[in-house]
Amino acid sequence: MTRVRITRRLHFCAAHRLCRPDWSDEKNRRVFGDCANENWHGHNYELDVTVVGPVDPETGYVMDLKDLKDLVNERVVDDLDHRNLNLDVAWLEGVIPSTENLAVKIWERIAPHIPAPSVLDRVVLWETPRHWVEYRGE
């Protein structure tokens, strides 16, 4: 059976601070650098979500890209956009909001909701145009 990958790119803006509350400010600055700034900092994130599956012979789709956009907005972007990732997002509570951790958590929010027979293939989270993380599940 032919399997095809489709990708939707979405965008959100968010602030965060990389720190461990059990560490001193000095140790947080040493480990996380400027990302440990006590006054936070922000990014204009780009999120690529890729789904893989067979092409439906009736529609020609793996999955309707509008449905994928709506799903990712509802499960992820609406919660993250213009928020403080450390303070405002319940599903990130207790998580250091690094790009790596954020990509894993985004996967967990989306993967169970992709309609079969398609599956989530990868999440690519761009923190800057020069820095991104790719996660493909376990």
C-alpha cells in the first residue's frame, strides 16, 4: 500500500524561562545561559506536524490538511500562543520548557487524535530559523 507524508506548518509566539527551581540562580545561569533570564524571553515558534498514511482513493487525501490544522490548533497552538510556557500551560506544569521537552509534549497532545489508518510521523519545532528539534515518538 502506498503511504504518503503530509505536513502542516503552524505558528505561535510564547515566552519561557529555562531553569530548575531546585538550583541556585547562579547554577541556572551557568547551565542555561541567557535562557535562564529571570524576566523571561520569547520566541516566534514554527511547528511542522507530519502525518503518514495511505491515500484515500475517494478523496485523494492522507488526511484533510484543514482537519490537521484544526486539530493542532485545538490541542496545542490555542494553549501556547501568547502564553508563558512556565506559568500558563497546565499540560507543561513541572516541565522545563526546552524546545526538546516541548516537542515531546506536543507529540503527546496530537498523536492519539490522528484518525486511523494514518499516524503522526514527526513533529518539528523551530525555536529560531537556526534552531529546531525533531521528534518522531518512541
